[in-house]
Amino acid sequence: MTTAIVLMKVARKEINNVAEELAELKSISEVYSVSGKYDLVAIIRVKNNDDLSVFVTKELAVINSIIETETMLAFKAYSRHDLEAMFDIGN
């Protein structure tokens, strides 16, 4: 599993529309509106780097209101939230 965090600058009047459009995409698990120099942050989870490449160039790149992106690859997850969710199955 490959996880990427994508920071996005979006046309001001389109932030909500872009966030909703991103949230509908299969490869995106979460979208956040954030403060600071970026407008949206998306968490992408795909099978491998090839799938990430296809997603970024074929699905993300065609959203015209996205002005700029910065993509970071995650190496290892340390989230307690993910661990708790794993052990909470069936409770």
C-alpha cells in the first residue's frame, strides 16, 4: 500500500467544490480544508507507486481549479487512530 499526502492550492471560490469532487474519488481516503498556505489536503491510498502515478496524472491533474500541489510520500504510519481501528473490529 502506498500512501501520499497531497497539499493543494485551489481557486478561492472553488475550494468546497474541489473538496467534494476529491472526496468522491476512489483513491482518496480523506480530504481536509486547512489553514495556512494550502487550501486542501488529501490523503491518497493506492496499491503501488504506479497506481499513484496514474492517479496524479490522469485524475488529479484534470481538476482545473487546483492551482498548485505538493505531494509527499508516507514511509511509515505511526497513527494510534489506525491501530485502534484495527483492534476495534467486532466491538
